Amino acid sequence: MKRVLIPHTRELCYLSGMFFLDRIQATLEEMGVVVDRVDFETKGADYSSLEQFIGTHYDGIIDMNSILPFLILDDDSYWLDRMEAPFFNYIVDHPLYHHDGLHFPVKREMAIGIDRCHCAYMRKHYPHLADVFFWPLPGTKAMGEEIPYEKREHTLLFSGTYDSEVEQDRKVASRIAGITDAMKACIRQLQECWDPAEMPLETALEQWMYQMGMKEAVDDMESPLWKELEAEYGAHSFAHWMTHLYLLDMRKRNAVRREIVEAVAQSGLPISIMGEGWELLPIAKQKNVRLVPPCPMGVSFEVMQNSKMILDVTPLFFQGFHDRVASGLLNGCLTISNMRHMEGTPQDGVEMLYYQQHGMEDLLETLHRMDEARAMEIAEAGRRFGEAHCTFEQLGERIYQQL
């Protein structure tokens, strides 16, 4: 009988971390796996209680965006190494946000990414990882009786947070103040030239460094040039440099999200926006815009099931598959996403709709012309795809096979 430890060490937005780990736990338990679960407070947590598990046999340890690699015991050994079990670290953001944890050379750590570019990045920059898997998070179907498509309350639902640039700057003011002037100049220049629709952020940085005469450092992670770059830019490796670009990542994500939602609203389509911050924008006062209060992730699927169409805006997942797309499919919504069509994803115009920010006019024209019968047809085909490819049962099987 397999046994797994799930320490929940870091919460994600809208309590999604707890939700996903709950689903993984329930799925593994249905498969006969014994699961020991430990939940920690988001702030001020005392992780010393984990020492009691040393010496207990586990076939795997699972966490999301985990703090576990940081845990060092009194004898300077890593807690994860002492556990002697495979550790699955589910990274659900760009890995640049988790560099401090990923770079620790703990044994038997396996990263899970939800974007193929993120996975390639982790393989390249964290070679100590035992393995890296591309396992997109599954979708979730709302509980209760399903609402017929024609009776659903929301015509088009978008869910996501909006942060003004002022608010973003406030959140990161102390860190930005501490970086070098050269790094600030790099961020400003990339802000002007990087288009997330054309390339991942790491590719944009590579190209910028090539142009600035730093090709040797990009191509050789052990290059002596990094000593000079650390003095000037405050970065001692490419992955460390990337951590300084998190404000750029946040800015671009926020700007793309706002521009796409504003384009839909200004076209006259009825749109329901679920998330914080949108009341700050002029579109909040438009008659065709409805603001829906944010809610924990487990509740959001009920809103999704009451929606005919779902708009996904995921600009910085260059080759990814967001769980919002999977959930839209499973809940019988016509799912619309700016993610890229890849092998193993739904067919465009058959099971869902794809778009790019620079082609919004085409998407909006399609949506204005589409009748409900056609929308229902695509939504139903998408549901069948979701049921075949986007469930927690399938994720549980993948995890079980690696235990």
C-alpha cells in the first residue's frame, strides 16, 4: 500500500492551493493511497512539527510552490533529504518566482510544471532536479444539478484580479529600491521591447543579453563573466537575473489582461468580471459590464457552471494549459483562451476558441456573429474533450505511477 505526505506550506490566491491539494488527496485516497496531510498557516508557521515524520516511510511527498526545500535542520541537513522520499513540487507560476526554493540541491526533488516552457526552463537552470513533468492542473466540474445552457445567467465570464501599476509598485517598492541602476535599466528596456505573445520572458532576456554583448554568460552558466555581471547588475546567474524581472512579468500580465477585457467590454458584449480591482476602471460603469464579487476557488465553479462562455486570459503561459480552461470545458462553457494551440489540446473552432491579443477584432466579430446553437455545439464538444483529458483521476494516475 502506497503512503504519501502532503504538507500544505504556502497558500495561493483565492485559496486555490488548498483546493488543489484537497483534490489531489481525495483522488489518491480513492486509489487506495494512504495520505497524511499537514496544513500550515500562511504567515508565522512553525514547521518544526515536520521533524516527527523523519523515519516514517513515504512513497512520495507532494506540495505546491513549496517552502519545504528551505527547511534545514539543526545539523544543517535538509529536511527533505532526511525524509528519503521522492518530493513532487508543483510549480504553478513561472519558476522565476520560486528560484530561492528551486536552487537548493535537495535530493529526489521532481518539479511539475503547467507550461512546457516552464518545464524546459527548470530542466536547464536547475539540473539537480531528478525529473520535471509537464502535468497541467485538471479542471473541476461544479457540484449540484447542471444548469441548462440556454438558462445560464452569465453570457461571458472572465475571472482574474486587476492590480493598478501604483498598487504593484507599492507591493514591491522595497525590493525595487534595492536593485542596481543597471538592472533597473534592463527592466525598462525589456518593458518596451518584450511582447509576451511572441516569446517567453526568458527568451526576451536572452536576446537582450546577446544584444548587450553577454552571449558568453547566456551560453555558459559557469562563465567567469558572471562575476562582472554580478557587480554591475546584481545577478550571479541567469536564473537569479530572472528573479529581478518579476515586476516586469506582473506589469505585462496585468496590462494584457486589462487590454483584452476592455476590448471585449467596449465591443458591447455582455461580460461578467469576477475578481478584485476592476471597480477601479472606467469599464466598470458600462451597462454591459457586471462585476461579480471574488470568491474562494471552490465556489467559483458554481459561477462558471452558470456561464455560457468563459474568457481565459493567460498571457505569460507561452506553451501552457491553464486549469481555468480545463474547468471551463468540464462545466460545458464555450471556452475562449489566448493560450497556444498545441498537440493534445482542444481543436480551435471545434472544441473551444483560440485568439491572440493582436487579433482581438477577429475574435469579437466571431462572438458577435455566433448564435447560441453554434456556441452550445462547441461547448458540448469541449466538455467531451475535458472529460477525456482534463480530470483529477488522470492526474492521480500520473502521480501514482511515479511513486
